[in-house]
Amino acid sequence: MTQDQLAERVGVTPGTISQLETGRINYRQPLLEALADALQCRPGDILNVDPTQDDAIWSLWETLEPAQRRQAFQIIETFKKTGSD
């Protein structure tokens, strides 16, 4: 999606989207929620996830079924407790 398309969906100018992306302006909660709605994600995803990193853990996490997520979480907890590499 282009900045123009996103701006139109959210009801802001493309310049606002550009300034958000480059950190020249800060977001406010209503805008963050509108962006998340337009991008079909959660507000936290915008702040925490870099969609350009295909090999990042969240890329895998998003593909897991609930039972697989529970199992993965247990494995990570085990690594944390044991200090395994």
C-alpha cells in the first residue's frame, strides 16, 4: 500500500504518513488505532513489528495455531530458565 492509499484510508495527508514513518512527528492513540484498522493489524504491531524482516520470530509466531503457540512458549520458557543456547 502506498502512503497516498494509507493516508486516504485513515483520513490524513500523505505528508502526515511520511512524517510518521520518518519520526518527524509523533503518533497519537486515535491515529495509531486508525492506522491499525486500515492495515488490518493491532496497534502494537505497528510499533513492535518490522514487516521487512521475514526471518524474525513474529513472522513465524503469526503462522502458528494456538496449540503450537503454547508449545513454542513453553520451549522459550525452558530456554529462559535453563540458560540454554
